[in-house]
Amino acid sequence: MTTDMVHTERTRIGWHPITLALVLVVALCLLRAGAILLMRRLWGTVDLEPSPRGSLFLLAVFLVGSVGLIGGGLFGLAGVSWERLGWRRDRLAREILRGFLAAIALGAIVVPFALVSVFVLGLKPPTGAAQPTLSLLGVAMSVFFGFFIASWMEENLFRGYLQPLLIERWGLWRAILAQAALFSAAHIGYAQAWPFFLLYFLTGIILGWLRGRNGSLVAPFIAHGLIG
């Protein structure tokens, strides 16, 4: 496995890279909490139904989170490159295939886990995402949310930026476990029951392993987008 380091020199604003990464994680949590509160105020629910207004809401979240927070934070403040985050062209076809296979493996874990949690244990499922429907708009919103909001923000931040920084200090597997724990904790407000946080933790481990295996972010991005 490659460690694919994001070197720990100071960022463009003079902060240590890990400090900036943790600040961005907190900012992501606040953004998610704010989006959920706003959805409750606008629709009375945290389940985003397919509609023109819902589409505009997703676009706003994309501009603030994916472009502003992640793009501005990582490329602007941190000054990292696409390559350092793991966006590589080498072995691209293989990484895309690995992403699809990982999505199938994750689905085999996520779907039964979610069904048992909701229908057997009676737990409330995670909320705040675009609700999938058979309509063209519903499918488009689900794909947009999965890839360009959830996967883009979380893979770049947790697996692309934070994990290599932690590898430099703690080694591969402790770094994978640490970023997976932060990834799970970042879903506070999105999920309420502890089994779902365990599920996010396991998902973070698998996605972190995909990133650490050969340094590419393509496979975890695709896997996350497909199950997101």
C-alpha cells in the first residue's frame, strides 16, 4: 500500500495542515447542521423531496460546501494540488472498476444493516438527503447529491486531505481508523441512532483502505457516490 503523503508544511494561511483539516471538518458539520435546520424551516422536514425548489437548495449546498468550503479550503487555503489529494489519471480504468466493485461490497453491508436498523430495531434512518424517486428529477437530484455533494466534500476532506496527513504521524491503519472516526462523528445531526454511526465508521474504514491501497481517490469517490 502507498502512503501518498500530503506534506506537512504550513498552509498558505500559516496554519499546520492538520489544524486546517480539523477546522474544515467542524465547518462541514456546521454546514450540514445549518442545512438541516433550514430544510426544517422551509419544508417542515429534513427529507428533501424532488422539486424545483429542492433542486435550487441542492445547488446552493453545492456552491457553499463543495465549491466554497472544499474548493476554497483545500485548493485555496491549504494550497494542495489535485495529485496530492489523490486525483490521478494512471490506472484510471482499473480505479473506476474498483470503485464500482467497492460500491457493490458496501451495498451488501449498508442495505441489510439499514433494513434491520429501521424495520427490526425501529430506528429512524439518516435524513437530509435527496429522496430517491422514479421521476427523472428525483434520480438527477439523488445522483447530484451522491457524487457532487456528499462524495465530493467528504472524500476530498477525509480521505484525500486528512488521511495522508495522519499517515505521516501514525502510519496507515491508525490514520484510517482516525479519519473513519471523524467521518462518523461528522454525521451528528444527520443520523441520531448509534448503529448508524457504527455503519459510517465501517464505511470510512473501507473507503480509507481504498484510498490507502495505491493512493488514488477515484475508487472511493465512485463507491461513495453510488451508495451516497
